Amino acid sequence: MINPKVKVAVVGKGAIGSLIAYSCQQQKLDFQLLLKNNNTITLDVEKIDGEKIRVYPSSSDINDAADFDIVVFPIKAYQVLGALQQLSQSVRPKHTLVLLHNGMGTIEQVKALYPNNPIVAATTSYGAFKPTDTNVKETGLGKTHLGWVSKCRNNAILIESTISKLLPPSTWHQDIQLALWKKLAINSVINPLTAINNITNGELVNIKFHKLIHTICSEVSQVMTSVGYPTNSDTLQQSVLRVIEATANNYSSMHQDITFKRQSEIEFINGYVIKKGRELNIPVPENQLLFNKIKELEKI
């Protein structure tokens, strides 16, 4: 018996969404982009090795989406609820929702709105940016971590297999929350510090940042430990330094947001640490300072 083709929908045509579109085309998946309009588009993707590929995605209006089985949200955390609202006429309980963004906090929001839907949470270390609306440059090869928040009752293996192909290599976790917390810890250091100081990731190796990085990691480790993921500041700091080294020439997403006067994801990164710290009565003053500084920069 031939397996039915799983239909994939990707919200938007951002940098990571465009890489997913490239991956779908390469692997001959049935996919579409969900856009604010359904104009025919092409995407020019430049791989990290210099290879250039043109992607020809089909598209449909997000307010009137064509049929799909899986919908992926490779967008900003603060955009997820708005995108779901636009999709409200199309989403059915059978549809698998894949949340793929920096930060934490949307899982709770989406589960409240769609308690009967299968939901996958994901995080990736792929890097990409868009110099123009239709050009995408891959800046870093990565790995993708995935896990069910609410598992689907039917075709779970087929759905997992399809999602695994989007940004390979992919690893599935019994408890995706740990992977999300580890990524959050890294982002809570690199994103605000590079944005505030207007520097590349690699410049954070400067000794003047060492104490500050340790303090941020200490606060995050206390919160992580209290929510059931025991760790310590030294472990988190080593993870942060590895990422700084591996992405030394990159500008963080928050740096780019502040530079180009866009809203940042600070509410879902350091803001999430602050929220959990408040709930657990754990002071996180350094995270609060970073949060306040980014909020000030957003107003400029």
C-alpha cells in the first residue's frame, strides 16, 4: 500500500521558512507557503557552500489556505497568535501545528487555543538571512530538535518522518522542554548582549563580558533547576561559549531586529525567564536589566 503524501504548509517566507521551502522542493514534498496574498513567487537560495538554487513554491492566502496536514510556523514568537488567527478558518483538529521560533511561551498560548490539535515544538541552530525579499543566504548549518507537545493519534510515524525532513538532521525528544530551555539559556545571553552592544556574536569572548555572562547563566540555571531541569551556571556558560565560537561572525537575530528597527523577541527570551522567576519567587535582576534595555532600544 502506498503511503499518502503529507501536505506541508509553511507560514511566511522568512529566512528559515525559505530554507524549509528549499528542503521541501529538494525532497519532493507536497508543500505551499501561506502568505498575506497568493501571488506567484520564486525564492533564490544560496547555500553555505555557495551553491545557488531557485525554489518555486506554490502559495495560498493565509486567510483562505489550500488543504494541508502540517503547518509550520517559522516566524517570530510574537507573530504566532496572529498567524493562527488568520488561519482560524482552515485549522482543523487533525492538523499538526509545528512551532519553530526563538524563545518560549507560545506553547501555552497555542495549547489554550487548540487543545485538541497535535502540536510539535521545535528549535533549530540553522542560520540564514534575507538580503532581499526573495533572496536567502544560508549562514550556518545546524541541527533541529523536535518533540510532541500534544501527540497526534493517527499517522504519527508518517507525520514525524515528514517533519524530520524539513531541516535535517533532526532529533526527536521525549521531553522537548529541556532542549527549548537550553536554547533559551543561550539566547538569553547572546541575543540581548549583541543587540545592546552592537557587536557580532564572536565579540562576546571579550573578557569584559565574562562576569555578566556568568551572572545571566546563574539566574537562568536557578530557574531551570526549579522547573525540573537541574543544571548550573558553569554548564550553561560552556554551552553559550561554544555557540559564540561556532557563530563568531554572525549577528544575532535580536541584533538584526534592533538594527532594522523591528520588534524583538525579548518578551519570549529574557522575558520568559523573568516570568518564570516571578512565579517561582527567584530574583533575576540581570535578565530584567537586559529586558529593560532592549525595550528602550525598541523605542528609538
